[in-house]
Amino acid sequence: MSGGTGEVYRVDWVPGTDLLHGTCHCGREHRAEDPVRMWEWMLAHPQGHRLPEDDS
Amino acid sequence: MPHMTAFARNQWYVAAYSHEVGRELLGRSVCGETLVLYRTEEEGTPVVLHDRCVHRRYPLSQAPTRLDGDRIVCGYHGFTYDTTGTCVYVPGQKRIPRTARVASYPVVEQDSLIWVWIGDPELADPGGIPRARHLDAPGWVTVRGMEPIDCDYGLLVDNLLDLSHETYLHGGYIGTPEVAETPITTEVDEGAGVVRVSRRMDDAECPPFYARSTGIEGRITRWQDIEYQAPCLYVLHSRVAPVGVLPRPDGSDPDAFHTEVTYAITPSGDGTVYDFWAVSRDWATDDEEVTEFLRASNHTVVMQDVDALNLLQRTLGTERHGYQELSINIDTGGLAARRILARLVEEGAKPEEKVR
């Protein structure tokens, strides 16, 4: 069960801020202040995903 | 009517600890299914049957129902079942009706836990049961207990996936200000149904739970790494060390105190859950005083959760027109767990799962 599938979503709470930084298993990244919206973005993969450089 | 999390079928659930199942009949309900548990006389193999006699539905876990060898004799009219649930005797007649059988459940005893498969028995794969080896491994000492809670099991999942509540609900025991203040990292392994929430506190107050048991004086480095293998098994890998003490470059970690805090979150019925809790440690393993302290203080902590969740469920039940919640950063892991549970519920309800 814990072997994993490689499809790992990751959300880091950026230290010192209220921001969440999400990384989809496809490598796309996203920032949000609300975990509900973060998961909506994440799980919409690949819809609405942008390349990391688009976020800067 | 408060929100109720549906049950995820075609999953393994902890129905009991190994030590609870013996030659006395034990009744449990898992995902709304009533079960009777016992062990066979010679081999000690656990048996799990549906806890209702086919005749007049008498609960087989209740006296004067009794065991006759490996057979279970209903205490009402004497219908007798073997370990497969097949009826082998009915009173007063030779012909046993073809439909006289109670369901038997796939069962696996592993890591001192009795796991029961709820769903289509043909889909039961013991290889899919998550491990908790520390519960039964040499070098580890475990204190444990089980508390039924009158709440939706989703509330207990919420509670355990967000440990910031330790600061407030468990202040003076396991909570310190740093728990709620320290940002978390959340990882979701979608296919495996695993949520990991990590909170690394570099310089934290040592809560009494650890100060008194480890003897550490002063501030600590405290790591909390949650691993939730939905729907049932939750393990908090806790590492406590004097501040600044980290694992060595070779990966060994002899100067830290490792504690595995295990929960089995087993939905019992609508609005009821079994809270199986265990605290395992690899330090001071022969110190009985530490064992008793951890047993008593963790029981206190568990009862603080039990009281809070009982109250929360009652309170949600008074909401006449539904309610909205507000989620913030601390809820990132809990939200992920809810979503995985929703997926497992959906998959467990699909008839096509049977052809896999």
C-alpha cells in the first residue's frame, strides 16, 4: 500500500508566509493562499496548469 | 443531520487487537456490518462471522451463545455454525435449509492487529494490508487502547491529520505553541491512497509528555511525520532530540527518541468510530515507569479528543440548515485525506470492481 505510484502531489507551506506552494506530479507549480483552491488546481491536472516560469 | 462520511468498501479494517480475540465471543461493528470474532481451539486462528443468526437474528456475540469446539451455537435456539459460517445443526430436524449460513469475512492477523475485509470477499488481497511492524517487533515497547467515539469517522481523520490542535486541545500534555505555528508539508500519493504531512520544529519547547519520559531538559528538535494509509491506518513518526541534534550522515540516529504513534480509524456505524491507539517506543524499553506514564498520559490525550469529537458531532447535529466550514493552511493534509476517502468510497461502490 505504501509502495506508491509515482504520482505524488506536494504542497509546501512557505515558511514565514501564509502562502502554499504546490507541485503537481507533472512538475507544474502553483501558489495559492487557500488549501481548497490549491487542491482544486492540483486535481484539475493538467487543466489550468502553467509552467513554473509562468508563475514568476 | 450532520454530514456523514460514507464507508469505503472493499477495504481492510482493524476490527480488534490480537489480544482481544480469544475463546470468548467478541462483538464488533465495522462499516455498519455486525461481526462476531473468536479463535479456533487448536490453531488459534481468528474467525470472523456475521453477528446475526439466520433464524431470528439473535446476535451470536451475546450470551448465552457459546463456542462448542470451533463451532458457534446460537444461544436462542441452538442453530450451530462452523468456521465458514455454514449452518451444521438446526434443532429438531435433520434437513438443514440450504440458505442457512452466515457470512464469513476474510481475516488476517498481522502486527498484533486483526484485519477484516469489508466488501466482496473475492477481492480481498492480504498483500494490500498496510504494515505497522513496530507494534509487534523486537526492540519496541507499545502501550495501547481503544475508545469508541460517537462521531463520524471523518471527524477523527480530520483531527489526526491536523496536529495543530495539539497546541490547544492537548496543551500541557503533547501540545506546545510551536506545533500550531510551524508550517507543514503535505504529500499525496494518489494511487497508493497515502497522505503524508510533515512538521519539522527545529527549536521547540519540550512538552511534558516527552520531558518526563525521555528526561530531556531544555528545548528540543521535534519532528512529526504523519503517514495516513487510507482508509484505516495512521502512523505518526515522532522524533524528539535535544535541540540541534540531527541524524548522523550515515543515517543512524542514536541520540534521538523515536516514537511511533499508531491509530486505526475504523468506522463502526453511521456516526460512530473505533479509535484504536498505540504508542510504541524504541527507548527506555525496560523502564516500566516510563511505560505506565506513557500509557496514562496518552490515554488522557485520547480522551481529550474523544470528548471534543463527541461534542463536535452533537453540535453539528443541531445545525438545522446545514453549515459551512472554513479551511486554512493547517487543513491541507486533512482536505487531501477527505478527497482520497471520497475516491475510495466511490471505487468501493462500483459493481465493475468485481471483475478486476
